[in-house]
Amino acid sequence: MSDLKLFRIDGGKATELTSQTVALERNLQTLIEENMETTFGVRFLASEYTTGKVHRGRIDSLGLDENGSPVIFEYKRTTNENVINQGLFYLDWLMDHKGEFQILVSGRLGTDAATGIDWSAPRLICVANDFTRYDEYAVRQIDRNVELVRYRDFGSELLAIELVTSVSTETTAVTRKPPAALAPAAPGAPGRKTARSKTVAELLAQADQGLVQLYEKFETFALSLGDDVVKNERSQYFAFRRLKNFACVEVHPSSRNLLVYLKLDPETVELQEGFSRDVRSIGHFGTGDLELRVSDDSRWTQVEELTRQAYTAN
């Protein structure tokens, strides 16, 4: 087990700050729920959510992440509490009660968020003051999206969170069936449109070899930034995240380029016409305020450097 150390520097002299566990598990839970989007990129939905009389449980916290994936949080103050098994039990319950979760999302975040839920990659985030090596080994044997997050409390003004282990499953974006109103018309009836937008995977499949290689080059680089990087495939974009997204990629075969959206403040970057722009007020898929238009590797050094900055910041 590792221990995060924090030092205060005053006049060139370092003084170690003493860390501790949060006095009560509920205090930690409340703190994270009130700051869930800032710390984890997850929109808060519910606290102590009951699983009903049959399952007889309470999910500590429920949320929806920035890619539309359901998220379960479980908190434990000591290392000997079986937080992982408990969380997996709730994850199975969630997958069997999709309709109930969709109603919850609709009530809290609106119908657009509810219809955009990505059931291919539900997440379990276990938060504790520490984990044993057996915990880390166990989650690596599980074919689920599980993240172990260690916290340390350094007083009333400082809280450190560290991603200890992140295990992800291969995800494929689900193509939703068109609603009944858009079903093919009966013979002789007026025609109805049934076309849908192509998914990012379909767009990548029809792209020329040069664009495919360019995307693969970006994916290889993004995943190489750390063992904590997870790739998620959504309908319209590929997302790369740690605890939060740091890059989202759209594929555009017709214009033969990639649009890379990085979670960086555009005001900290020297924008270059035709390559980078501020999209804070421009609608786009995925997350990120800085757009990079990448059509070849002539500016690849800049692509890597900016992506690395986004990874470090998130």
C-alpha cells in the first residue's frame, strides 16, 4: 500500500501535512455528492438509493457521467470492509432495473439525458482511505468497469483523491432502434424517413486508410499516457478518461480529419487558425473546450503536448 504525502512549502522549508481518514463515512459521502461533477465529472442523482424489499440494500450514491454512463459510488472508511463485492451486487441490480434508473435520470436531469444513457459501460467507483493488494488483484479479475479511489483528508481545506486501480471492459456503442413512429411505412402509405446518423465506429470503418492510421496513432498515444486511461466508445465520439474525460474524438471521413476535443482552458493556449479553436460557445459532441482539427501528422508534436496537458489536468 502506498501513502500520499503532502508538504507545505514556506520560505523554502517543507513541512509535512498529517493526513487522516474522514471521521465518519457519511461526511465523506456528503462531501463527494456535493462536489461530484468537479471531482469525478459525474452528475449527482441520488443518495442512499434503496434497491427495494427483495434486494434490501441502499446504494450510497448514484450518478451519470459525462459520457452518459450510470455510476455507482460506494464509500468505506476502513480497508477491511467489503466495498467491492457490495458494489458489484448493486451494479447487477442496476442492470436489471434500467427502467427505474431511466425514470430517476429523467426526473433529475431531463428526458434528453434519460434517452442518452449508455448501458454498455456502467461504472462502479469504490472510495476508501486505502485498499489492500488483494483488492487491487480482485478487481483485475472482474469483467466490469471498476475503479478504486483512495482519499486522504489533510484538514478542513485539503482533500486528496487518487485513482489506485481502474479496470474497464471493451465497450461498443449501442445503436438504438428508431421509435415506432419512424418505422417503415406500410405498402401504399406515405413514406417515412428511417435514416439515422452513422456511429463513430461506422464512420471510422468507411474512412480512408490514412485517416484510420491517424486515429489509431492518437488512440495509441492517449492510452500510453497512463495505466489509468480508459477508452469509451459512444455513438458519436470516442472518449478517453481517467476519473474524468480528458479527450473526445470525432471522425469525419468526408473532410478527412479528426476533431479532437480536449478538456483544457482555451485561454491558456495560443490558438492557431485551421488547427485549434475555442468551442466553449459552439455545440459539439463529447466534452472539452479546445478543439483540434487534425488531418495529418504535420502538427503531431502539438497534438501530443496538448493532449498530455489535458490528461495531467484531469
